[in-house]
Amino acid sequence: MKVLVINTGSSSIKYQLFDMPKGAVLCTGLVEKVGEDESILTHKKYPDSDEEVKHIETNPIKDHTVGMNRVAELLIDPAWGVLGSAKEIDLVGHRVVHGGESFSSTTEITQEVKDKIKELSPLAPLHNPANLIGIEVAEQIFTNARQIAVFDTAFHHSLPEEAYRYAIPNSLYEENGIRVYGFHGTSHRYITKRAASLLDKPLNKLNIVTIHLGNGASMAAIKNGKSIDTTLGLTPLPGLVMGTRSGDIDPGVIFYLNETLGYSLPEIKSLLNKESGLKGLAGDNDMRSVTERAEAGDKEAMLALAIYTYRIKKYIGAYMAAIGAKPDAVVFTAGVGENSAVIRSMSVDGLSHLGIEIDAELNKARGGERKISTLESAVAIWVIPTNEELEIARQAFELT
Ligand code: AMP
């Protein structure tokens, strides 16, 4: 069965074509700068194999419909594609960022589901409208396929009420749905399932702390295989220090910026979402360059790393308390978590009193799923590369 996974952003379309249930990747690609004059489409057939064929084109792609049509053409192109026709696609799995309280699991898309995703757009204004465009364009092109929505919030539906409620007037939750939803759920779910397999534990007995460190970042406390707490909230702004997002701050800072310093609300929104995090602290949201500067003795970069990793360490302690038992493992994933030995090492430094001890040599090794804790460490430390696309393909396949 051919399953196409689509992740549509405001100016991008990321896609992967899977052969399920094998999980083999047939094609993968990215359309960037949709709506600009110099859009870039990068497409690969049989990626990361001996047969890999790569194709790059830079043409103006005026909107998502044009972009997706071009992707469909490439998928059936004799040189770049693997299909005889777009009708061979059986399922399209869509990443949808915000499912609110309405969607606790993967769902087949109907008009009602689309209306609900639209209704939830104020909670994820950068993501849900783009996800919806992706769905509508895919419906027109892949007419034989069933369209499935996989929500980033769904895995965190198991949070208990004491973890998902804010201490604000009840009516704001009851009437307006203001609560913690959490994000990156597809990644946390994938990591949890992989960890159960790697640690050889039944999923419903697995206790871990998952640490997803990409450009966006979040952690989750997993008890008996279920998410019981997570650092992102109503929106993807709180919690860890991110590439350009602040993570936790005192909400009073917002009033101070507005009332005393004269920032407008749109300015504050932009400041906290786009100008803060690593970018705010070190002027750069790419962890590679910030780390290089810190290693060369740049004080600003060193402080940025200290703040970034101190926040992670604090949440490891908090989530061990939330789980209420020594977890089986602490797991790092995503761009920074998979690649940065320095960040992993600083994040768990000084936690041996909690039974967490990293092995400096193992931590330096690169690539793949690997255990990086010492033999004495009561809590294992793992690096598990995330694979959100495969998880979406599996979810879509399993639903049908
Ligand atoms: P993601 O959102 O998962 O694609 O992750 C993007 C982030 O991963 C960016 O901040 C990159 O700088 C970071 N990243 C990628 N490779 C490395 C690396 N080798 N060392 C440190 N950070 C990295």
C-alpha cells in the first residue's frame, strides 16, 4: 500500500512516499519558498540507498496547489518517480498541528473534520491554516486516496487534569478551552515506542523522559507508555529555550513590555516567537554555530548554552518527580538532541544523585539509535533519532 505523508507549512511542503506496512521510503522531498520567485523543490527517489536519485529545481511556485501538482508529476515521472499514476496512492497522511480537545487520535478527514481544524486555527495560526490548505490540495490531486489527519497534540491527550489545567478562572477552560495541549506528539509517541522496543519493556510499563530538541523543542514525562506532562502548552511557546522562541517566562514580562516599555501586542508576539530563544540570547538560532562560538570562548554563546541546558535539566528533575519512580531512560531526539554531544552532556551534568550518568566516550559517537550512559547509571540515557513521517504513515495505515 502506498502512503504519502504530507507536512504543509505556510511556505513549504514536506513529503514522503512510503510502501506500507514495510515502512520503506520510496520518495522524499521538500518544496521551499512557496509563493516566492525562487521556490526550491528538492526531490529524492529511493533516498539514502545505493539507488538514490536526486533532483533539484528552482522555479516560481506561486501557491501550494502548484507545488503539490508538481510533486504529483515527479512521483509519476519515469526518471524521478515510482508510480504509474497519482491514483496509485491509497492513503495521504497529513500532519496537523492543533487538534484541540476534539481529536484524541488519528482521524479520517471529512468536511466536519476540516471545519474543526479551521475552528482551531486561532490556537495555531501559523500551522493549522497551512495544514488545511495541504489537505484541500491533496484531496483534489490524489482522488483515489483516503485522507487521514495525524494531530501533533493527540499523544498528550492522556495528560491528567492537574497537568493540563492552568490556575486561571475555570470558565476560561470550560468555555474557551484554555489549557495545556502540548505538541511534537508524533515525535514523542515514536520515541516512546522505539524506547519500549530497545529497552525490551512492554509499552504499558515503560517510564521515560523524552527530550525533543529541534528548532522547536519540548519534553514529555511518559508513565506506563503514556504522556502525563509536557512542556509546550496552549501554544508552542512555553517550556524549553528554542531556536527563536523564549520558552518559559514570567507572564508579567508581557505587561511590563507593554505598559512600561510601550511594545504593542503584535510586537511582543513577534519578539517572543521569532526574536527570542537562542536567537535572542546569541543572535543566531542555529545550534551548530552557537556551539562553535561557545567552544571558541564567546561569552554570549556560552551563556546561551548554559541557559538552554539548565532549562532541560530542571525539567528532567520535574518529570522524574511527576513520574514518581526512577524512569527507565532519558531519551534525546531531533536535530540538536541527535547531533549535539555538548548539549546532551551539559543537560545531564551533575545529575548522578538522580542516577543519571553520561558516558563521555559513548556520547561522542555519531549516528543511529544508541545508549550513551555509563554501566553504573541507574537511568539509561539514549539517543533515538525521531521519524515523524514514518509514525504518521503508520498511524494512517493502522487506522485503515
Ligand atoms: P530540527 O528542527 O529537528 O530539524 O532541528 C534543527 C536544529 O538542529 C537546528 O537548530 C540545527 O542547528 C540543529 N542541528 C543540526 N545538526 C546539528 C549538529 N551537528 N550540532 C548541533 N546542532 C545541530
